[in-house]
Amino acid sequence: MTERPETPFLDAVAGPADIRRMNDTALANLADDVRAEVISAVSHTGGHLGSSLGVVELTVAIHAVFDTPRDKLIFDVGHQCYPHKVLTGRRDRIRTLRQEGGLSGFTKRAESEYDPFGAAHSSTSISAALGFAVGRDMGMPTGDAIAVIGDGAISAGMAYEALNNAGAEGRRLFVILNDNEMSIAPPVGAMSKYLSGLYASPVGELHKMAEGFEAALPGPIRDHARRARQLVTGMQTGGSGTLFEELGFSYIGPIDGHDMSQLLPVLRAAKTRTTGPVLIHVCTTKGKGYAPAEGSADCGHGVSKFDVATGAQAKAKSNAPSYTKVFGSALTVEAQHDPKVVAVTAAMPSGTGVNIMGERFKDRVFDVGIAEQHGVTFAAGMAASGLRPFCAIYSTFLQRGYDQVVHDVALQNLPVRFAIDRAGLVGADGPTHAGAFDIGYMSALPNMVVMAAGDELELMHMVRTAAAYDDGPIAFRYPRGEGVGLELPERGEIIEIGKGRLVQEGSDIAILSFGAHLSECQKAVTAMEAQGVSVTLADARFAKPLDRDLIRQLLRHHKALVTVEQGARGGFGAMVLQDLANDGLLGASCQVRTMTLPDRYINQASPAAMYADAGLTAVDIAATALQAAGIEVQRTSVDVA
């Protein structure tokens, strides 16, 4: 940690209006100040460092050229928005990024008028920008729309659907492709000479500007630029135009996204001349300007708090492996035993843990990019061929492939194994990344088996169970973070489908946990036992099929039955209630209660604080159970430290 850097140019900026009064030299200096401020802030908070450092100059240039907030700047994903937040009146709160009560780590409409569209999932920006453009053309009080989308996000189907629609509409629209996979470094003199004449040039047609871009370069550099253009567009020399031009866009680029002498004249010229949709191809470097980020394997994509001088991250020591690592290791073991086991992920190999399998079985792990819909159907095709695919996708991102889960997997009863990481509340990433809904949306589907791991050992069992299950699709969910520290075997055991387990038996109250809140339920049990209350704790394991025998056993022998889950209403508890109601059992002497996430989104904080906000702490569980059973005790508090 270090003191705040000196930032004289940034200190003079209260908002984008001040940026627009600066000359080009001052804007370049401002970018340096913003970069220093972002590095300093993220060293205190952690977060998405590399992506934000990659767009510093681009963000400054956009605010300098366009009239934000009247003009709508829409960041795709939004994890690169830290420089934008610094420049739009939120600098005084930038060290609250991703903290409880602080700034979101993504764009958020409720936070600022400079965030016209919230994000955190990818490939939405062009669709939203086109919506703003239509609103403008229909008389709404909005100006230009500028979508900033990365080379990964633009590869997803939704982005191309939007490009196709925007090209057909032909409306004035700006799409800036932030490409950090391609480098281009033309001679400063040749490029600058050409760009400096763009804004003042009398040529009015934008396509002439784009054509002149390459023509003005010396031969070898011109060839490099053309290859870069072909690489990003997929079009070869001699074709009728780039892919974007075939879709109806004017294409400009590629240009160096860290050179203000290139960015500013291109943006100014495009703003002056554009009448229809235009795509500006900007090449950047993730982590730009901070050596530890540029040199790391992930370019500082997601970091914890760190020391600015060394880049060393302050990560807490772990006493237990993460659920993600347990899954990845268990999957690798299954792949060793069965050559038909394959894995699919959507741009998150390390995030989902399938990279562990990939290190051993490179040709059996498939990263489809940011394309969850394709990934699900791709897995369905492999299942239909006789392979045993594990489709490893975060709960929040699997939502994007739900139609394919319904139509291509469940309807055809194909044995795709869904490994659903980040189930429940996830902490600093907030509500956009919370895995709140998968219990309900997966359990609603015929043919689907739905499991949830109560701890890391149960996760190992579920990986093996899923690998052995060929009768149809099967899903298992597990949270972000560490397990509870159990000793783990080399390989899990096969669980009987639809069978839960008793953790301990009592006589007064029954707690039926589904998933990783089992440890919190155990704390609640300990607290109630300290008050002389006898408690049964059961791990449901399955939301579908339900262990009906276990549920009825708990109902018969206790004064109250409380279900607990890390998911939204309409999930496991709802299925239990429906099952009991259909058999006329809800009027029995045992009172039934369900505990779920509340019917609202929960803002970022630590996971513990978020579950407290949700009313799902051990104290809440104990209080709910005692009230349902009609048991009064002196004190229901519990130490949850």
C-alpha cells in the first residue's frame, strides 16, 4: 500500500466538462494521472485492474470528444470502467470500489447519470447503444450512443445479432472495438501525419476516411494494418469489404489505443462525419503502464489488494482448498478413469477449474469463448455422440444459455453434466454475479437431476455421481470460496440418485439444508442445543428428485421443519412445500418454514454480510426454527465469528 500519487491534471477535473476544456497535451497528461489513481485505488480495494488500465487513454479521449452524459457511453461488461468512474464525479469514492456500501465494480444506472446502462455480463453494449440511438431518433433527450466492446465480448453471438440489426437500421451509432489481443505499432510520424489531417480535411464521406487510413501508410506498415484488419474481421484481401462493412458499418482502424495523437483526431473526425453506424478498431494492452500487471499471466484481470511498488497481492492464507479447485481436481480424476469424459467452459477455464483437467488432458477440454448458448448445445452434441461432457459455467452465466438447456439438453434427455460454480451470493462482484436462480430454473425442467454440495467432500461425490449418470442431464451447484476443511479422498463415491443424508438426529426441530449453507445450519444447531433444544440436521443433496422418504420422516418426528438454501424463492423449499401440499401433509402438527434469499437483489459486500442482509445467518435460522416450533428460550444468539 502506498500514499496517493500526485495528480495535478486529474485534480483539476470535477467532471467531463473540465476534460473538454483541456488541450491535447493536457489530455495526455490527464491520462497518466488517471492511470496512477486507478493503480493506487485498486491496490486498496482489489478488483479488475488490467482491463481498466487498458482503456485509460480511450476513456479520456471519449469524454474529451463526446458530450457525456447527454451522449451515452456504454461499456461492455463494465469491468473496465474504473477510469470512467474516476472522471465522472466519483473519484472521492473510488476507494470504496466493490466494498459494502461503496461503488459497484461495474457500471450501474442507479449510481450515476454517466452510467446510462448497467452491465457485468458481456456482449450487451451494442444492443443497448442501438436502443439509445432509436430513442434519440424518436425524440428522446439523448445524444450519440457509443458502445465500447472488447475483442472477447464481440465474439459472442449477441454482439453479432446487434451488429446485424444496427447495420440494417443504418442509424448513427459508434462501436469502439477495444482489442487487447492484437498489437500494432506504426511509425509515429507516418500515422500522426495522416491522422492530424483528418479532422480538418474537407472530405465528407467516412468511408473515404477509412480507405485513406491504410493508403497513407508506408508499404510494410500498410500490409501489417491490412493483416490486422483481416484478422479481426475475418475477411481476406480481394473481398468486397470487411465483415463489418458487409453488415452495414463503416470500419476505421486499427489504431493505437494508447496514443492520444491517434485517438483524438479519429474520434473527432468520426463524430463530425458519421451519419450511419461506424466501428472504430482500437488496439490496447491489458494492464498498460503497470509492469506487474502487464507481466502477469492474466494481465492483472482480477486482483486482491496489492503493494503498488512490487505488485505483490495480499491474499489470505487458506486452510482448505476452494470448491473450484476441488471440482477441477475431481473432474481430472474422473477423466483419468474414463476417456469419454470431456469438459466445456465459456471463457473461464481457470475460473471454473477445468484448466486443471486441461493440464493433463489438453485435447479433452474445450473453451468456447464468451458463448454460453453455443457451449451448452456443443456439449449436447457431444453427449449425443456418446461422450460424457461436463459443462462448467457459473450460475449467473448459465442463465444466458437457458433456452439451450431447455430445448437442446432437457427436451432430448441428453446426459450433459452441468457444473454450476459461484452458486449463491459471491461477495464483491455483487448482484450481477450472484448465483441466485439456478435451483429454480434447473429444477423446473423435466428429466433434470439437480444436486447441491453441502461441503467439498460432497462435491467430490457429486462429480463422480454425475460422471456415472447416463440417464439424462444432471446438475450440481457449489459456491465460490473455500471448503470447510474436510479430509478428502483420492476419488469421490457414487451417491444414490434422490437420496439425502442425516448429519445428526434430534427430536424437537429438523433443519433440512440444501447446499453449502450446511455449515451455517450447523452453527444454528449448536446454538439451539446450547439452549436445551434437540435438533436434527439433514443434508438434502437433491432438489430433484426430492428425497420424499427423508422429508416425511422429518415431518413425522419433529415440531418444526425448516428448509434452508442459498437461492431465490421458488427453489428447493418451494418444491418441498408443493410435494407436501399435494399429499395433504401441510396441516400436520409439524410446522414447515422455508428460508431463501429475499425477493430483491443484494448489493456487494462480504459474503457473510450479504447473507446477513438476506436473513440467512445462523442466528436467523435458529430464530426461525424456534419460532416455528413454539419454543421460547432465553437467548437465541450465536457466535458466528
